[in-house]
Amino acid sequence: MCLNRSVVPPPFAAVDIFYRKVLSDPLISHFFDSVDMDRQIGKQKAFLTMAFGGPNNYTGKDMRNAHKHMKLTEAHFGAVAGHLQSTLQELNVPANLIGEVMKIAASTHDDVLNV
């Protein structure tokens, strides 16, 4: 998927807003207590840039290996997905493109939850 930059904000703005929401959520914020957030945000920006059709500069772990030690549940996955969707809505991303992004997010479900 390659999103049109004239209607979609750069991933950088989305990542900053997204992590503000995630770190304010008591259900999931504790997962980031010992995480170097500058590094995490950089990885997420690189990943989203690639997902939005930009260059592939993502060098992080694959989703399954990155999350396997975390014992995540459906509630955790849903909270993160909800923050992603609300971030994109806050940035006035068109609904059809939000739908596409959410499909990509949903495709990571089994790897993130290690099922």
C-alpha cells in the first residue's frame, strides 16, 4: 500500500501522537517502562514509513519475536489498535485509508499475540 502524502500526514506525526496515547493508557503503558522510547519511536517511524510505501529502513525484530516475551492479550491488542485508529482520525486521515491501515494492523494479530 502506498498512501498519498497529500492526504495522509507523515508517519512521524502519527507515531508521536500514537505513543502519547499508548503511554497514557494504564492497560498497556507498563509494557514500555523499561523501553528506550527514543529508540522505539525511531523503529516505529521506520516501520510505518515502509508500511506507507516509503523506503524500507526498518531493522527491528519481526513482530512475533519482538512481542513473544510480553504475554499480550486480546485486550492489549485492542487497546493499541484503538489508539492507532484514534490517532489517524485525529490527523484527519480519510476513512478509507484508515481502514487500509487498520487491515495491516489486524494482519499482525497472530504474531503480536503469539497464537
